[in-house]
Amino acid sequence: MSVVMLLAMTFSCTNESDDPDPLTAGDISGQWSFVLVPDLVYNDTALVKGHRGGDFDVYSATQDAVYLHQSGSSVSGFCGPLKYSGTITGNQVKLKVYDQPQGKLHIENGVENMIYISDITLTLNADMSMSGSGTYRDYLEYPYLPLNSYKVKASRMSATKSTKSAAEALAIENWENDMCKIVSTLASWIISSLTDGIFRPMSSNCWLYHDGGGYYIFGHEGPGSALPLFTETIYYPFEVSCCHCREYGFNISLGPHTLAYDALRDILVNNPPVKELVSKLGFTSPVALGLALDEFYAQSGEFAISMMYNTNTRSASLYVNTATKSGFDAAGSTLVQNIANALSPFVSKVYIMQGNNINDNDYLRRSPAFVCNSAVEVVYLFGTSCAEYN
């Protein structure tokens, strides 16, 4: 009886482990590499900051971390925040692709709580590769998406049925860590020069917020942290797509009051947090900066000045949010013009926009992998109110 009980315990533990299960012939379980190849390509025609969609090349994107799990005729899987659900019948594989809903990322979402965005139809070949095509469904965040399609070339990198909870959690954690490390790969002048090489995140830690066709990585409200100025976040385009530029829309609005003007002036003029801040803002002396600040605030009231740097076009957009509804040319003020002139040697062009609520557009390149995506660096420069980015 003791031997029988011991054997039963042994088999029970084996069945509940996360060890890979043996695959049957034709089982597609494992880690795959999906190459998304351009097929039908729609290029946005809007002229945005000197560019149209057709000005940018379109090329293939490779996802090396697609995990599939087959159980009978059912197939499930994931790749970063994306999830797959489908069937296999003979050598025909059909997958539905789901994206995360808008808002703070909850990676544990099931497909029933996600956005059904694309269909992939594949043929399983004799060598256990797959090939086929993908189409898009209606997508609120970008209505032209269904005008595109893509080809898929898939090869299996490893064959295992181990897509159980522990393995999936590890793969998702690795993807989130890669997203949080994006800042370390950006060597632009914004981090290296404007902020003394120190990245001052808007949030105290990295967390992902899905907004439109991408993610804010360190919050989406400036200054956002204990630091009152010169804080940063990253917007990272991430969509099921070949390496393809499309038009993105942003909204930058004035938020609640955060800092008394006298305190802000004292920091900027007398106790700058960044080395050589006065000259970096385009002024020859602290006195000149102080006078420009006083003149600006007298007409603007509460305000926030931010900047976005597009790593795709290498242009910078300077956003001047003010409480004033009309009648004040904030963009033409001494303060803003000096800042723009100081930035211009480092970028292709500086665009200035003003208002309580600002809408702007730009072309960004996106893919479902870390291969060609054009990140946007968002910097809250300074102000008496916060700025909200959407």
C-alpha cells in the first residue's frame, strides 16, 4: 500500500508541474518568430509638419516572441501584451489577434476583455513552418487600419507545450522590462544635454498606460512626481503592424495648479536644478530670464510649458498651455521664443503651439516588436500647473 501511495503522489506531482509536455505530430505549440511583410499599404495623405505618410518607407517587422499553445483543435497564445485565440484544422491555422484596452495595462486581461483587432490565416507546411496573411478589423483609434493587410512568414524557434502560467508570466515580465528599459536606448540631446544626462521620470516607477496606438511608460501627466519641473516620460508606438508610419494625434491640456509662481521663479532664477539652465533656456543671465518670466506670467496666468521630441522626424514641438483663453500671443513671447531658439540647433525644426487645450499630430513608426518603433520623448519643462498628455 505504501508503494502504491508513493507512486500516486509521484505521478500527481509530475502532472501539475510546469515542465514541457511532449508534442504530438503536427502540434504547433512553442515559441515562434512571426515576420509581418507589407501587403496592402495605406499611407496617410495629410500634410503634417512637412510630411505625408508616403514619405516614409514601409518594411517588414519581426516578432521573435510569439508563444502558441495547442490543445486539440484549439490554439491560444500571446506576444507581449497581445493575445491570440484560434483553431487548427488539418494544416489550416486561423488566429484572432487581441490588443489591450485603453488605460493602465493589466496584462492578465483575458481576450473577452480585450480588443479584437486582426485575423491571421496560416498554412502549416511540412517543415513545421507556417505562411499566410493577416487583415484588420475596424479600429476606433485609427479608422484607416482596415485598408492595410500583411503577409506572415512564421518559423518555430523552440517546440514546447510549456505555455502554462509560470512561463507566460516570465515572458510578459520580460516584455514589460524591455519597455521600461527603452529610455536607456535613447541617446538624444534631451536626456544627454537638457537634463544633465539624468532621466527624471514623471512617475516614481515604470508603469504602462495604453493610449491610442502605443504606451506611455512613465506616466502621462507632468511634472507628475515630487520634482516640480524638467520631468520626462516616453510615448512608445506599439501596434500589430509592419514597420509602417501612420498619423498619430495628441492632446496636451492644462491641468490643476501645482506650484506658486514665486516659488517657480525662485527655482529657475536662483536655484536651477539643471547645470547652466539659464543658457539652456536661451538667456544670457538670470536677470534676463526673470524679467521674461514676469512678463509672461503677467499675461498668461497659470501655465505649463512642455516639449515632445519625435525620434522619427527628429523635430521638437513646444507646447505652451495657458489659462488665458485668447488675446495673448504666448508663442511670440520673449520667454517662449528664447526657448525655441535654444532648442533649434539640436533638432530638425521647432514647432510652437499655444492654448489652454492643444491638439497636435505627427507621423510615428510602429510595429508589434522592438525593431523600428519611433519613441516620443515628452518633457515637462516648467510651469505653475500640470500638463496632461493624451
